[in-house]
Amino acid sequence: MKTEFFSNISHELKTPLNVILATIQLLKSQKNQAYLGMKENKYLKIMQQNCYRLLRLVNNLIDITKIDSNYYEIRLQNYDIISLVEGITMSVAEYAMDKGITILFDTNTEEKVMSCDPDQIERIILNLLSNAIKFTPKGGNIWVTIFDQGEKIEIAIKDTGIGIPRDKQECIFNRFQQVDKSLARQSEGSGIGLSLVKALVEKHNGKITLNSELDKGSEFIIEIPCNILIGLESKSSIQQNHSDHNYVERISVEFSDIYS
């Protein structure tokens, strides 16, 4: 019954949006560019951006509802977490560069195979990078660092952004919570992204913590235990082509609440 409900609601909400997106992409295709002026292209870009924002909101709402009802499942694989996180980070480096922000990646080990859901790790990292880019001014830096601590892996995402007041840090992972609505208006968000990130980290039996200082920046630290699934082969590199359409669109959806 629950499977059918989530399938139906996802279909009913996403289908109209995907139809609109497909139409926009058709209008933006090369063969139609000759018929469109600068103004029309500008409006199409605005429409596409807001379709992505709606898709992100729908995805997050459906997933948070699944988690609340104990119906959300992760698909664990033995995966090289280092190449996974590095690939995700490098895939958005150019986007950050367009905003005048530098992303740097570092690790104390070159390979660490462990059980995780690569799709959900991707979602966690993209969400945190989106937040870092959103609240880091031009000329700032973002560091993604992985520490292999033997029984657990630590992923730290640190920025030189606006930071979070100490009295607001406890509620940062609460659903529909935004630290400062006046600041949030410059880069829209629903206030459920970090709540979902925390839930996905906990699905991996991990935890996420925050270190932040106002006007100096923030650091989100993820700790996930290192386990191996017996009997499953290990994947030592990302099977995803970061230039393909589906991957680029997933980044567009996760980064859709950052105004271009």
C-alpha cells in the first residue's frame, strides 16, 4: 500500500514538471536558437531554474516523508568513498569557479572501500556543497577533506562564508528551519535540505556535526563507520560519467536554489 502511495504521488507531482522541463529543453535546442532572442532565452532560463527548484522540493518532501514513515531504504554497495567524494567535488568545481569561489579537495588516503549508498552520498555532498557555495562570497574558498580514521571515515566540508550565529546552530538541522530569512532570500531554500542530509547520514549509521563562527565560515563534519558487505564485489571508481545529461541535471536540481 505504501509503495503504491509513494509511487503515485511521485508520478503525479513529477510528471507535469518533467513535461515542462522537456518543452523548455526543446525550445533551447540548437535548431530553435535562431528563432529566440536574448529576452526569450532569459525567460526560458528562469523557467528552467524554477522547474529544477520545484523538482528538488518534491524530491526532498517525498524522501523526508518516506524517512518519517520508516519506508526509506538505502542500497549499500562496497564503494571507494575517496574517489566517490572526489569525483562529486570536482564535478562542481567549475560551477563554483563561475561564482568566484575555489573548491579544494584533500585526503589522507588514496583509497578506502566501504559499504555505502553512492547515490545518497552524492546527494549529501552536493547538498552541503550547494550550501557552502550559497553562503560564501566571491573570492572565498571551500575545502573538502577526507580523513581515514580506521574504523570510521570523516568527511569535512569547510567554507569561508558568512557563518552561523552560535545561538542558531542547534536548530540548523531542524526541518523547515532557516537561520536568517533575510539572508536566505538571496538564495532560496525550503529549509529541509540539511534535515534530509542528517537523516541520510544517520541511515549510514553515521553522524553530522557543525562548527561555525559568524563572519568566518562553517564546517560540516560527517562521520560514517567503515564496514564491508561480505560477498559483494568492490567498486574502486565512480561508474558515473560526470559529463552525461542525467548527472548534469542532478547537479542542476541540487544547486537550483542558488540564484544565477
